[in-house]
Amino acid sequence: MNNDDAIFRRLGTEREVLTISQLNARARSLLEEVFPRVWVEGELSNLARPSSGHLYFTLKDSGAQVRCALFRQNAARIRMDLRDGLLVQARGRVSLYEGRGDYQMIIDSLEPAGDGALRQAFEALKAKLQAEGLFAAERKRPLPTHPSRIGVITSPSGAAVRDIINVFGRRAPFIELIISPTAVQGRDAAPQIVRALERADRAGFDALILARGGGSLEDLWPFNEEMVARAVAACRTPIISAVGHETDVSISDFVADLRAPTPSAAAELLSPDTQAMMVQLQRSHRQLQQCMKVRLARDSLRLDNLRKRLRHPGERLAQQAQRLDELEMRMQRALHHRLQHRRQRLEHLQGRLQHQHPGRRLALLGERLEQLRQRLPRVMQQRLEQRRQQLGNAVQTLQLVSPLATLGRGYSILLDGQGRAVRSRSDTRPGQKLQARLHDGQLTLRVENDQPHTLPLLD
């Protein structure tokens, strides 16, 4: 018979009087010992959010219900929107609130029933970002082979940062590590991670490590937020995502340039092994020595061949001196020929210059000018006489056809008041004033009679 059976048998057979507080304390102890952690599924109702940050609600199914309490530190990790009527799965311990004797569950984890909203949100965001090409292999950048300065975005107090520091201290202590501190769990973690990524990307690191230790899906959820995924994709610095353990997968792992199963593995990927480097250095040293020996042997053979082909400098100088004398004589001959040619050219030009001397040309032009000066008066006199004769002929011709000549023979021209010539008797009327144009003036006349009158041909 165990202890619990003994307690129940004693309570049933002995008359032990308990206070209410003692009764509730024993009941609470028994409940918490028998049900230390259980999962239940039910519909959420009567949700209360006091200012303390704790959550109180009821879980129920078709036949029963149980009161539940979700304290603030656990409520901060809940990512889903709690509301009445939501079907959830809750994990917690069965207890009893001694003050009222209320039977209740103390909840430490809460997620939607069925597939889970977090898992659904994870898959939805994964599909969205994959469709945008954020997971594409061509976006992945290679990690630096020999980094000298690495930024680590993680919690400064977590196990992940200690693992990273230990690996670098063991494998590559010469690499500078800069910790960009941020929260990695809770409601404010995602915005802090984004700010830490932006700061680290501007700092000019050779590579970045985004790290966190293992945990539940809710614990790792900041690394599944869209804002964090887009901040990782926007980084210009190569970045490794090392979130959780080997079996944990986050959205950041898909977006980053490389996923490491653990923070320690990320550190190993970026820290060259010192021993391996020494082995490689020794191998390269031997290869260099061998190459130098081969190169020196080849150059030595080439030097011997050149030495055999090399002629004495005195002989070469003698040849150059002979060549110089030959060039000097050629230059003198060419210079003499050139001077002779220039001299002949100069004599030819001097002869042409004498032939076209300005004094001679001026004398010729002076003689021509004198001849023209003598011809000018004769030509002008002849031209004036011709013009005078032409003018006289034109005057005679003008006088023959001029009406003034007719007037001079005793005739006149009658003009009406508008200055028009009177050509017919019908152009006048009795009493009309006319102007008579004579060869030496004008007379004013008045028509007295417009009867026709025959004038004799001879006066």
C-alpha cells in the first residue's frame, strides 16, 4: 500500500478535523503530484485580461469545463490572438486555488488545436517568400574564406554566444568577434533583431551570424517573422542563420546565405582551423621550395646559354665606331649635295627676281600711264562732239513733233475747265469759259454761239 492510499484510508477511518486551509492545501498537493503536466483540448471562453498581464479563462468541451490561469511570463510568449470560442490545446499542471477552493489548471503553453496557427503561419509565410524568390539559390552569396571581423546577432547572455566564442577561440583566435545584442524570444524580439541586423550590416563586417539556441516553435517564432526574414534578405553582408538545434528550421534559415544546424557549426564554417591551415602552409612551403629549385635550375641553364652567346664589349664597340664613321661620311656627302642643290635653287630664284624687279615694272607702268594721259583729251573731245551732235538731232526731231511748233504758226489749243482739250463743237455750250493756249501764253474765252460756222481754208 503506497503513501497516498494510507492518507485516504486514514481520512476515511479516523476522525481528523482539518481546517479549510489545510484541506485545500492537501488537495492542491495531491492534484499537483498526480497531474504535474498534462495536455488538454477545449474551447476558450470567459477570457479576462487584468492589468497585471496575467490571463484568466475557461476551457470547456460539450460536457465539462475547467478554470485556467496563464501567468504573465508565459503569456508573453503566446503569438496567437486569443479570443472566446477559439479551440486550443493547452499544456500545464492541475492545481487548486486555495483561497477559493477552485480547481484550476496553471497553463505554461498554449497553441491552436489541430495543425496549429503557428505552423500554418509558418507555411504561409514560407510559400509567400519563396514565390518572391527570397529563397533562390542565385541570391546566395559565398562566405569569405579568411574573414578578419565577424558580427554575431544574438542574446549576450544565451548559450549560443558562448558556443560561438569558444569555437572561434579554439580554431581562430585572431578573428575579431563583435556581438550585436538583441532579444531572441518574446514579443519585442523581432523588432530588436531587425534593428540589430541593420546596425551590423552597416558596420562593415566580413560576415554575420544570426544565432539562437533551441526551443519550442513559440520560442523560435521571432525568427519566423516576416520583418526578420526581409531584414535578412536585405543584408549586403553574407549571413549565416544558426537558429535552434539540428531539427529546428526557421524562415531565416531559408532566406540567409547559408543555414548552420547549430551556432557552433556556424562558427566552425567561418573560422578556419588553425591546425589545418598550418598543414596547408607546410604543404605550400614544400611546393614553393620545389618550384624554386626547378625555376633556379632552368634560369641557370638559360644564363649559361646567354653567356656563350655574349660577345666581347670591345668588339661590339669597334663595330659601332666603324658604323659611326660610315654614317658620318654619308652625312657629309648628303650635306654637300643638299647645299649644292640649294645654291642652284637660290641662283634660279635670284634670276627670276631680277626679271620681275619692282623698278622695272614701275617704269613700264609709267610709260603706259603717259600714253593714256596723252590719249585721254583726244578721246574726251571726240566723245563730247558725238554727244553734241546726237543732242542737236534729238532737239530738231522734238521740234518737228512738238505742239508748240504748231502754235507758233498761229494755231491755239482750247481747254475746258478741267484742262481737257476741246476736240469738237459738241464738247462746248453757250456761256462756257475756255482757255486758249497760244505759243506765247493763254487767253480766257467765252462761248457766245455754238452754231456751226464754216471757216475758209485760206484767210
